[in-house]
Amino acid sequence: MIDLLWRGLLIGIGATILMDIWAFILAAFPGQSRPNWRPVGRWVGHLGNGRVFHDDIAAAAPFALENSMGWVFHYVVGALYGAILVALTGPGWLVHPTFWPAWIWGIVTIAGGWFLLVPGLGLGWAASRTPNPNRVRIMGLIAHTVFGFGLYATALLIR
């Protein structure tokens, strides 16, 4: 059981690394920005104060090491998503990983961002308060497709 947990966490970390590589590649193109986990770190800091939803996270009191907190949170969530995938698919999937469960789970995981994190930052449900919500949503779906592929690819690498 512990082996399954560790392998699931590792799969999630591998998928998160691939997702970040994708984000850094995109950042090289005009109109794309580098990943910024500082607002997420601020949000995480305020969770400790019992505050989940903000009108504008930029207006909330800052915390020391926000950027680091955001990156750590990003990887912890990715690792947990990998562990949940393994729990849902079972040990047989680790022996013979298939793409579809990983991809579907990768897409499902966007719900955490759309319905908890993004509204918590003050950007509305599914980024509805951003200047171009559909662009944010499409880019999120692409990023989570890359995450799903990363789940599958990492599972293949560690089997």
C-alpha cells in the first residue's frame, strides 16, 4: 500500500514537472507570461487565517516567501492528484498504464482550479472575472491535457 502511495505521488510530481516545462516553453512566445505562483502562495497563506475567497488576492496582505509557498502548493497538489489517480485505477494500472484514465483524470483536475483556486484568488468561477475567460479556460484545458499526458508518461517511466 505504501508503495502505491509513493508511486502515485511520484507520478503526480512527474506530471507537474511536464506541465511546468510546457508553461515555460509557452512563456517564450509573445503574449504569454511565465508561471507566477506568488498569488497562489498568498492565497495559501490566507487559508491559515480561515479566508478562502478574496475579491482580489493582490489586495490581500502579503506573506513572506509567497512565491515559494505557491510553488510548493502547486507540487503538493500535483503529487496528490497522482496518488488519487493510482487509488482510482488500482495497482494494475501501474503495471500496464494506459493513456485514457490519465488524460481524463488530468482534465477532471482542472475543476480544483476553476471552482476553488481561481475564485479564491478573486478571478471568478472558471476565470469568469478575467479579461478573456475563454482564453484562460482553453489554456487551462491544454495545460491539464499536458498534465494528463505527464501522468501517463511518468507511470510508464517508473513501472
